Amino acid sequence: AKAGCAAVSPSSTFFRRTIAPAGPPLTDRVEDPTGLAGTEVDLEGYVEAPEGHISRGKP
């Protein structure tokens, strides 16, 4: 059961690592799955917040 969970850890890091280079070198310095996830959530939240506001203002 532990092997399954561990397999997901490296897989997620690898997949995110491919997108990491596309962004700033901050992810490279962190090199942590938690830091990457936090950045991704923040970026998505920031983009979703303005998008929702614009959609509401533009009926």
C-alpha cells in the first residue's frame, strides 16, 4: 500500500517539474512538492478571482 502512495509522490513531482521551468526559477529553488502545490493553488486562485469578477461585471 505504501508503494502506491510513494509512486504518486515522484510522479507528481516529475509532471510538475516539466511545467516548473515554464514559470520563474523559484520552483527550481524550492524543489519541494508542497511548495509547488502552494504556488499552483495561489496562481489559480488569483486568476479565478479576477475572472469571476469580470464575468459578473460583463453580463
